Amino acid sequence: MTNRLVSVVALGAAIAFLGCGKKEGTLPTATVTGKVTLPDGKPLPGGKITFRSTTVVHLIGSGEINADGTYEAKNVPQGACKIIIDNAYLKPSEGAAGGYKNPDPTPRPPGVKYVPIPAKYTNESSTDLTVTVASDPFTHNVELK
């Protein structure tokens, strides 16, 4: 009886201890800044950069890439992250009259434009870009190859 009581009390204490920490699936976040460059060293002139945690599902932080390649991503989970770069929404599509129109009519800052990048960077399952975000704030430059 005494062993059973000790076991129950120990189990209760363990459950209480585990319940006092951070909510499940949360990590500290950071603001990450840096520059995205193309293989020739020129800046990527627009797009979106996303940092996805490799340890906690559905934790992401992202930001817009400026015309000079610089970015600021907010709410980036600290720890190991995959980096996804997407600029396909900037790609012009052919209009009915043979001209081009942007499928997203949102006005863009001057100089932001579509530049082709390797498709592997646009998908979480194929990107080989990774970083360990270690502090807030954090700086990380991204070189597309």
C-alpha cells in the first residue's frame, strides 16, 4: 500500500511539473535580418523568406525581401530552421492581349521584381537552406546557388 501511494504521489508531482512549463509547441522567437543574394552575388530583388522550425511542427516566421535583397523576418522560431524563398507571385503572366500583367495587383515597392530562382528553394521538402537561429535579434545572409 505504501509503495502504491508513493508511486501515485510521484506520478502526480511529475504531471504537475510538466504542466508548469511553456505551452506545448512553443519556442522563443526572434527577428532575423539579412540579405538574399543570387548565384552571381547580386541581390534577389523581391520575394518572401520563410523560416520553418525543424523541431516543432507549424512554427514559422517570415518577411518580405526588398529590392536590394535585404529582409526582416519576424516571429522566427529560435533553433534549427529550414529556409524557403518564394518570389513566384511576382512573376508576370500573359494578359489576354499578349501583354503582361501581375496576377497579384498589390502595388510593389520600387525595384521589386521577379527574377528566376532554382525551384528547390521554393519548397520546404526540397530546400537545402538551413540555419540555427540562436538569439534575438539574429542576422543571417542567404546565398542562392
